[in-house]
Amino acid sequence: MKIVGSILMAIAVMAGCKKQQIAATTVPVAVVVALPVINTVDTTISYLALGDSYTIGQSVPYTQSFPFQLASQLRSNNFYVTDPLIIARTGWTTADLKRAIADSAITKKFSFVTLLIGVNNQFQNGDTATYRTDFDDLVNTSVLYAKSNPKHVFVLSIPDWSVTPFALTSGRNIATIKAQIDVFNAINERESNKLGVNYLNITDVSRKAATDTTLLADDGLHPSGLMYLMWVKLLAPQVVAGLK
């Protein structure tokens, strides 16, 4: 499973592009989600996105990744949001992301943080106990980056790649993939609730790709811009509520 991102994409973009050519897919004009408007004059909202290929939007233009679509959606609702700062790369596990964050030595604090990580732990048959420990560390790090406010951290569940054409040709058991994804998501949901951060289940949405190929990028594995837009329509109201 693999990546690309934003302004800081310095940590990921160049290397990720060399591994897989980015296929430009077309996404319909975004439908603006009706969000409550708050007074954000003189208030710039900064955004840090942490993750893997799902965060950088592997195989779609970076503007169609969910962090960029989220920022655009918030701007459409009168929020002054900067372009997201992204630390992510295709193929990263929780351990890889932890190392990358440490190596980045970023000291800046952000208005809010998103975290989506774990599919590569599952893909590489990683240990669930290790995932739980690493995930807790990443959530706590996210809270620190969000000015120590857990309500400004938003965890997304792991999408289910068992419904993709790639899975069908991977030689793996589809039912096993789905079951393992559910186990990892049970962990990240439970830990998110325990640590007091926001949690969003986008796994059910990802499974719609089983019957709708427009929700997949040209690589037959990663989401299309349309799929990311569906996530954003769920995530944007949650972010607004957290920032109020």
C-alpha cells in the first residue's frame, strides 16, 4: 500500500512519486457541506495530517487527497485554513510514521491534527499488540501537536482494501483481510475513545467500492478523489464541532 502530499510533503512526496506514477483521476465539483459558520476573522487555522498512502492520496492528484479536500471544504465555510502540512508515505506502518515524525523535528503547534494509520501493519501481518502501543504513542503525539487539546485530534478508521481489484489478485483470502481490518479498527477505535480524541468510521464508506468502481483510483487499490470527498463530507462537520 503506498503515498504523496502538501507543502511539507518534503518528508514524503519525492520518494513516493518515484515508486508509482500518479494517475490523474477526475473528481466531480465538491458539494459544499452545510456547516455552521463561526467568526474566524484574524484567526488562521493550521492543519497537520499524519498517515500513509491514504493521507497523501496515492494515485490521485494531491489536491484530491482528503486533507486538501478537507481544507478546501472548511474554506468554503468561512474558515481561514492553511494548506495541510503532511507527514505520510505509501507503505508506512505505525513504526515508520513514528520515526518520520521524530526525524522531522517539527516544533510548531497546529489548530488540529488528523491521524489515519494501520493498513500497512495489517498488510504486513503486524502484531496487534505492537500496533496498539504504537497507535497510542501516535495519538499522544498528535495531541501534543494539537496544542494539547485531544478534541482537536481526529482519527480515521482504516479503509477496507479487501473490496478492491488489487485484493482479488493478491493471492490473499478476502474474508481474512476484512476480518483483520476489523480487528485493527476495533483497536484504534477503543484507544481513541480511551484517550479522548475524535474518531470517524470511514471503513463502511470504503466498502462501497465493492460495487462502485468510481470510488477507486486507476491503480485498483487506493481511493479516488470521489471516495475522499465522501470521507470529507463526514469529517468536516466533526472538525467544525471540535474547533468551536
